[in-house]
Amino acid sequence: MYFSEQHIGMFGQPFRYVMCRKPAYVVFLALLFLVSCTAYRSAYISDRGVYYYNRIEIGGINQAIMVRGHDKNNPVMLFLHGGPGFPLFPVDQASSVMRQLEEHFTMVYWEQRGTGGSFSWRLPLKSLTVEDFVEDTREVIEYVNRLLGSEKVFIWGHSWGSTVGALFAAQYPEYLHAYVSTGQSVNPFLNERLSYTFVMDRAFTEGNRRALRDMERVDTIPERYTLRDALLVRRWVYRFGGVVKQQDERGKYIDFAYILNTLSAPEYGVLDKVNMVLMPYFSAEELWEDLKKLNLMEKAPKIDVPVFFLLGRYDFVVSSVLAEEYFYHLEVPMGKWIIWFDESAHRPHHEEKEKFLEVMEQMVLPLARP
């Protein structure tokens, strides 16, 4: 569906299976758990800066949000992370993009139900539906508006977050200045088929027998296509440059910086980190069958706020071709823009950071003005 390289785990295998086979890594991670601790900063909200972290009740369960910015009077932007189930705070911790956005926007980082600081073993499985995530988004925005005194926000949805974001924008435009997406997903199962085709084409072109053998193990029949199949395909999408265009020839799967940031993030307690190791695909597994049936062409054909699609030309996690088709199909009375990032794949906000920031500051930000 939407999974990127960090979801693949050690050496491209699902993380939990590797942890069982690699005792040295278990010891290594355990030591990091022990030396890390939760150390929250004091909250402050003023015209000189904003920092706020809390676990609040959203949709009947405790969910983690962080709010950061340079001035409480700046427009508010809610970032909807990818996954489903992709922990947000470690990415934010390592991202200079977010820091620069915080100069112009008050950024709201929310870990969705079943993810990171919002994971709970008591979470009812029946509450993991796409509709629940959309309603959670509404409650988060209402909470933030009360906290900051804002009336409307921007939403930026990335990958899986763009699914939630587009559905929310279609249903609740009155909450928004505009909707921005990177890695816009449209039809998750069709995305998977296109990812598979991309891998097969590259494997044949390069004569990569290992990739071809792996693809022979993938069952492409929709009813039998599993999360494990998707993760195997994603491994090769990453290696062949469909996640990050500027990929080295070895196609490394281990992002040590991401792992270390996860383990050292002060927002996570030891139990949070243990849960992330034990249950990395919790949300994805529960949402899997629903996602295979989802199609935004049908579910979100019209959005009544300005829309920006920021698309990586080489994105084969979610097809930029499908996103472009959806863009032209989408009815947007208040205006829509498609911006191509020709040197990017799934993460244009990282691969072409300066261009991304220019779009956000010069095209998106002015829409908050009366």
C-alpha cells in the first residue's frame, strides 16, 4: 500500500521476524531502551514560540500530539503521516524540513491511532477503520483550534495520510484553508499492481534474478494478496529507486538514523518502544482488506477548498500517474494545483526540499490571509 523503506525492517524483512532471528540486534535494542528515557519539555504557547506535547483523548482513546512553531499567531498546519502505522516523531526529529516549516506555520504532529505514542493493547480492532481515522482528524483539529485559538487549519497528508486527508477535505471543508498532499494515494490495490509491474520491469531490464525469484512468490490475485506480499514488493521498489530516487547501487534497507531516532525520541517511553518493535504492522494488518477496496475517485470526487498535489515523478510506492489522473478528475471549485518534482520519488519534501519549501511558503501560506 503505502509502506516505505523504514517499514521493511532489517535487511528488507519484516522487523518482527528479524528480531526473532538476530539476538545481537535484540541485545543492542534492549540496551538502547534501557538508556533512553522519557523527558518532556515544559509547554509554552506565545508569540515567541510554541511547544506542546500531550496524549489526549481522541475517538475514545489516548492519542499523542505535538505542536511546535515560532509564533502562536502563525497559520496552523496538521501533518498526517504515512503508514498506516508509521511512527511520526522519529522522522520529525531528524527532519530539517519540518523545522523550516515551523518558521511560517504552527505545525501539529499527530500519531494516529495504533501508531507510536497512540498505540494501545486495549485498542478495539473494530475501531481501526478508515472512517475512524477521518473522524479522529476532525477531533484533533477541534482540539488544536481550542488550544491555539485558531479557526481553520491547513492539512498536509503524506502517502497513507493523503488518503485520510483527501477524505477529510471532501467531508469537512469548513475546517480547512487548503489541502496539500505529497505521495497522493488514490486506489491502494491498483498502486500495488503498478508497484509490482515496476519491480518486474526493472528486474528484467537489469537481469536481477533475486528480484524475479521474490516476485514469483507474490500472489497477485486480489483476494489472496497479503500484507506480506506488499512488503516483499516494497523491498524491491525501494532498491530500484521508487521510494528514494537518489538511491545508492546497493539499495540499503537499514536506516540506522531512523532506528536510533525512534529509540531516543523523548516522547516515547520504554513500553512505547517495545510495542513498536513487537507490533510494527498493527494498523496496516487491521486495515488491509478495507484498503484494498478503497478508491478516492469514488469516495472523494469533490473537495471544496484549494488543493495542492506535490508529486514525485519517480514515485512507485503510490503511483504518481494515478495521482495525476485523480487530480484532473477531482472537482475543486476553489482552485487546484499540481506541482511535479522531477528529481524525486515518494518523498519530494526531502529529496527536493528547497522547491517544496518554496511552494509551501509562496503558494500555500498566503491562502491563510483574509
